[in-house]
Amino acid sequence: MTSTETPPSFFKATRYIPPDSIFALTAEYNLDPSPEKVNLGQGTYRDKNGQPWVLPSVQKSREILLTQGLNHEYLPILGLQSFRDNATRMALGPDLYERIQSRVSTCQALSGTGSLHTAGLLLRSCRSPLLPKIYIPSPTWSNHHQVFSSLGFVCESFTYYDPVLRSLDIESYYSALRNADPGSVVILHACAHNPTGCDPSKSQWKELGHIIKERGLFPLFDAAYLGFNSGNVDEDAFAIRYFADELGLEVGVCLSFAKNMGLYGERTGCLFLVTRTEETAMNTQSTLEMLQRAEVSNPPAYGAKIAATILSSPELKDLWYKDLETMSGRIRDMRVALYDALIKHGVPGNWDHLIRQSGMFGFLGLESDVVLRLKEDYHIYMAGNSRVSIAGLNEGNVEYVGRSIAECLRG
């Protein structure tokens, strides 16, 4: 190369990667000038008027923080201690938490994504060079594969959903775990499975737990909807507590407070691990601290302070429980309203699955050409596989959505 030639770019080998489909869909929705447009794509809770909702418990917590003279100092590397303690106590329940606290390691993280990523860093650190295989349900949240494959793990999908019956395929789930490589990791949606809205029953969770124990697998829970799904944290945390208590398993739990406290942009999350011994917990926590220092140095403070204030105050926690009931109740009402609108307009087929599903998301079971027509002709936006965010429905648009689907399916 002569002195006049331009050197090749350091980034010549980079390739173009299409934008994230859900965020791209939201961007497309935002540019749509239609007054009838409906966004059933991105998973953010909306109130009955289709607007973002600041939970009353969160509003009260913010007011308390302001009176305390809120500052912007660094948190410790592992995050806000009161947030980590109270978040873990919430997920495990106070009785179990007190019994096993000495065997628990915790680390604040960047919401659910950061919690999963930190868990992956920890697994890679303690299991390298022979990394465990990561078993992930299919379908699943779109970021699961990306998080773990980016860290060098081999990810293997297993069948979770039966698209014909529009329900959980529990036998395939059992079979996949019974044939999983011992020592592997299995990703579990603690509740409100994204995107299907189909969760195991308590008896099915027990059977899954026994298989995981027999096969020597490590359960890693993605717990993004505790309390949001049923309106009751204890109900939604059943599997986590059963695995850690009744079965005595080591477990990892990735908590997010984006959905259940509406702290989307604050990136408020927590990873905790139940280990076998106090020494293991201490060593694990020290490794988490090292990994966190190298990754983000210190986690963000504001959302953690909001959540900790709520979880540490009996008054605010009771108010938050009411907020959870409000959100989960509206979601259930919208499921029924959409079902009623589809039946009213004579949509062919059986739509009972809409009511059987729970949580923010669900599958409509529409073909891709119908999804495209709904967007182009009716300005109704949803994922290409017809996964919808029920939170995008309200009394002002659910009738329109039902009628539009009926018109598309009738040709």
C-alpha cells in the first residue's frame, strides 16, 4: 500500500443486520398518520385511553425520593443493597428468603435483558471452556437466543407450543427435558410466557421440576411479569419457589421491573442465584461483582431507588399490589372483549385460546398475509407471527380490531 492509498476500514468485515422487528414495527406505527391506527406490537402497558401509565405506587415513591434529597451518586458495583434484598425477598417470599438467604447471591442488572446477560457471563466464567448447552423454548422472547449466542453458548430450541391446538405442548416439553444433556441450562418463563401466553399448570411445573432435577439441569428463570400476570406475586412465583424450596435445586432468577412497575426506560432488574452452600454463594457474588465492574461498572440508580422504596414500605407495597390488580384485570377484560368482538362479527374458527392465554402477550393464530393486510389496509400493527400485545387494546379500539380481523378472514 502506497502512502496515498486509503487504508482498509477496521470495520470492513461488519455486515448489515436488519433492525429488531418489534422496534421497527413501532417506528412504522409512529409514522402512520391514520387516526384509526392500533399498535399491538411492542409490549408496554397502556391505560384504558391507550396512554402510558405511571403506577400510583411509583408516583408516590418518586415523591418520597424527592423529599429525601435525591442525588446522583454512584451505586455500589453490585447495585443498591435494599433493592437487591427486597427484590429477592419478593420473588422467594419472606419465609423462604429468611431460610436460605445465606445461600443466595444477588446483583442488580439492566432490567431483564441485563439480568440474562449477566447470568450468561457468570455461567461462561465458571463453566469455561466446556460451556453448557442452553435449551430455549420455541417460540420464545426474541432476545433469548441473541443474548446467549453472543456469549458463545450453543442454543438449542425445543417445542413449547402446539399451533394447531393453540396451547402448550406439554408432552414435547417433557420429552425435550428428558433428553437434554446433563449439566445443561434450561430457560424457563416464570409466568406469562412471551409470546404464547400459555403457562404450565402447577402440576405440570412440578413434573418439569422433577425432570430437571433428575437430569441434572440448571433452571434459569426469566421472570419479567411477577404479579403482572395474575395480579398476585405469590401465584406468579410458584415455580421459582417450588424449585428452590421443595426440590432443593440451585436456580437462577432474572427479575425485571419494566412491566410490573412500569419502569421500562429505567432498566431496573436483578439477578439472583440460589446456591448449595454459603461459601458458594459468597464466591459467586464476588464473581458477579467482578463481571459487573467489567461490564457496566455501576448500575443505574433511579429505578432501583423507586422499586426499593415501594418494596420496603408496607403502605406502598399494598398500593403496588392494587396497581398489579388494575393492570392484570384490564388485560383479562381486553382478552374477553376481543373474543366477544370476534364472535360478534362471525369470525370463523375457535377463539377460546384468547381466554385461556394469560399475561400481556398471546398468539392470534393468523397467517402472515392476514397480518400484512391488517397493517396495510386497517393500520393494525402486530408481529408477523400474529403475536399481539393485549395491552394495546382498549374500549375505543377493540371493536374495530375484531371487525377488521373478521373482514380479512372472510376475504
